[in-house]
Amino acid sequence: MPKKPAKYGVKIFELVDSRVSYTWKMEVYTGQQPKGYQLDNSPGSVVKRLMAPLYNSGRNLTVDNWYTLYPLFKELLKQILLLEL
């Protein structure tokens, strides 16, 4: 991408409580993963890994449009999570 500001970067996925700004869980993504230990970094998989400790808690989950996948919402509704876009 010619307009990209830098060649290298770090992406951080965070699960944050919006009321008190407390970070529940965080994952750092830097690109390729070493062989032997590779996780699926699709949006649905990232959300499921981050939300796992809060299943059956009845909490609201607010996401942006990168995470709006019907199969993900269907799975999270099974875990009794309320979703907002």
C-alpha cells in the first residue's frame, strides 16, 4: 500500500470495561506467527478468545464494523451475551 505510513506496526486487541476503563484481556498481533504455535486471527476467533472469561455474565458487548459477523453473533448469543454495534 503506497499510502501506508509505516512498513511495520503492532495491532492490539483489547477487551475493555467502558465504565471504568479497565482492561480485562489483551492480545498483541505483530504479523506472522512462529510455526508450531499458530492461532486463528480472524475477527471472530479474536473476539471469542477475548470474551471467553465473560461467558454467561449477561454483559453487553459493543464492537465496530470489523467484527460484525453473523456466525460470531450467533455464537455469542448462545453464551448469553448482549451485543451492540
